[in-house]
Amino acid sequence: MSNLDLQEWRLRRARGVIEEYIRGVKRRASDINWVLGVLKGAFGVSKDEALMIIESIKNDKIMVLTPERVKRLEELKKIVSNLEW
């Protein structure tokens, strides 16, 4: 697997974790601390990459953003923005 493939895989998985969080699909996925741990630890996503993914989800017309999902996404964005990464 090339470095480009690995980077693309990391970012896609990170997006999936964030989408799980805003949908509240699984019990653990509804825990923001789990999301942050996976992004920072397991996938090694940078703060800028995390914020980029959040913005791309926010602007994705296919991702139906209910008021609850928007609230969870904004909460995640605020926390990521204010964290030391």
C-alpha cells in the first residue's frame, strides 16, 4: 500500500467515525471522547485534517443534516478547534 493510499484510507475512516458520531449510530460512537481518541490515536489525524473533514460533512448535500446532527457536528468542531492537538 502506498503512502497516498494509506493517507486516503485514514481520512476516509476518520470521516466515517465523525459520521457515526453525528448520527449516534452505536453507543460508543455517541461518546465524543471516543471520537477524539480514534481521530488522534488510531488514525493519527491532524487537527487541520479533522476540521477539514467536519467542514466537508457540513457542506455535503448527500449527508442529511437534521438539527440534532448539526448540533453534534458544531459541538465536535468547537471542541476540536479548542483542543491542543
